[in-house]
Amino acid sequence: MRGPVLAVRGLRTHFMMPERTVKAVDGITYELYPGKTLAVVGESGSGKSVHALSILKLLPMPPAEIVSGQVLFRGEDLLTMPAERLRQVRGDRIAMIFQEPMTSLNPVLTIGEQIAETVVLHQKKSKANAWEKAVGLLAKVGIPHPEERARDYPHQFSGGMRQRAMIAIALSCEPDVLIADEPTTALDVTIQAQILELMKELQREYRMAIVLITHNIGVVAEMADDVVVMYAGRAVEQAPVDALFKDPKHPYTKGLLESVPSIYKRKERLEAIKGQPPDLTGGFAGCPFAPRCAVALERCAGDDPPQFHLEGGRMSNCWREER
């Protein structure tokens, strides 16, 4: 297909609390194409994971509420899709790797049973064929002695092996889209590199599109084709990965890149973004990043900037890009 396999349009997800409303995702738009990786980055609390869970309607509702927007998968809106149809898509055509594999895996089922369960549910295979496929998937993701390890429980796997098992479950139905939420969190550097290389190999094999949720700029440079930068629930910049690293447009993006260690920067101290993220329960009179921005204009405190569309398919949510 030539068009996007996944298109998120103006997604807004709020948490309706008794005395306040938390605007966790406040308008995010992007397109994802087959075989491509789109990274969604930002500091903790920026709305990255909530946006990912909103795509598959995995948030508890209430208190969460998707107040507006569309999530189009091959032209079908997942947000208005009947529950039975959404269950067919979830785990089959769109799969997700969660942040914590130990809490995502069922502790009372073997790894093989958990992979086979997905195959039986979505591909209608017999239990024997599903088990055979589960063993093959464990081998594919690099787990030694897969026939034996398939009979082990999650607590018998190391952190890196649990993450590989999660990838095996996600890939069991050869999905069109893989949503990976911090897939290398809490793993040592060597295992991180192995997991990322594994994801790239499997992406080439299955031609999957990947939404990669991360705060690790190094992972973005390694994996992504395009990047969406989130701040205070908003997409403040979007660009191809090379363009973003070479010439970031939004002050927040520049701050993120300045805070990353580099062998090319000979500085005694890393540059930090001063101040604290804003309270998402209040409305913003102007740009939410203005109180922390070193180059803010006078109007930034009072006027909410629109999304300025720039050359090369780029977008920046900053008044300095007004032409």
C-alpha cells in the first residue's frame, strides 16, 4: 500500500478526576508508513505512553476519556470500531511491547503457553501447531534451547530474555504495526543493543511499521526514520530523524539534544533544561514551554502557537517559525 498504515489525527486523551481534568494527550497528529519507524520522544510525563495506549483503547475508561481525534488503521478508525472488531485487530494486526515485561507476562503460565495462546486466538491454529510456532518464535528471537525454555515461567527468564519473549508474543501473528513502549528500559547496554538489532532484523523480514516510544535519544538515532517530539501532551516538533538532529527547530527539542552526552561535545557539564514541566490540569494561556524557554518571545506567554508546517515535511509548534 502507498498510503499510511496508521494515521493519528488530532488525538486528545484526558483523565477526568473528581476535581480536575488532566490533559495527558492534547492534540497529536502523525502518519506511519509500512516498513518505517516513527519515534515518539519526550521527558517523563509528556504523554508518550498514554498516546500509545490510546491507540488501542487500553486505558481504563473512566477515568480516561478520548475526547477527540481519529486513529486510522488502513482507513478504519480504531476509536469508533466495534469492540469485537477491535479485539481482532489488537494483538493480531497491531501488537504492543509494554515497558515492564515482568508485569506484562502472566506469572502462572509458561512462556510457550503465552505465545501459543495468541496464535490460537488470532490464527485459529490447533494447540499443537501453536506450540510449534511458539518454539520457533523463541528460536527466532535468539533464546537458546527454545524447546526447553518454552516450558519455563517468566521468573526463570532474565530481563533481556523476558523482553525477547515479549517480542516473540508481539510478532506471533506477524503484525502490520508494532508499538514498542520503552522496549530497552532497565536493560544493560549490551542487551539494549541486541534487542534493537533484533527489532530491526524482524522489521526487515516482516516489513512492519514501528511506533517507538522512548526518552533515549541514542535509541532514536539508531532506529527511527521520523521523530515526533512531545511536551505537555502536545507534539511540538516533527521531522525526519537526520533533519531533527542536524537542525532542531523547537527550543525544547534543542534542549533535549543539548542534554545528551556526546564524545563530540567537550563540555565539563551537560546543559539542562531549567524549570519543571507544567501542570497538565490547567489551561495554557500561551506556549506551555514558555516559562522554561531561554529564547521565548513576548507573545509566547499569552498566545498559544499553532503548528507551523515547514519544508521537508517538518512541523514546529513555535512562534519563531512564523513567516
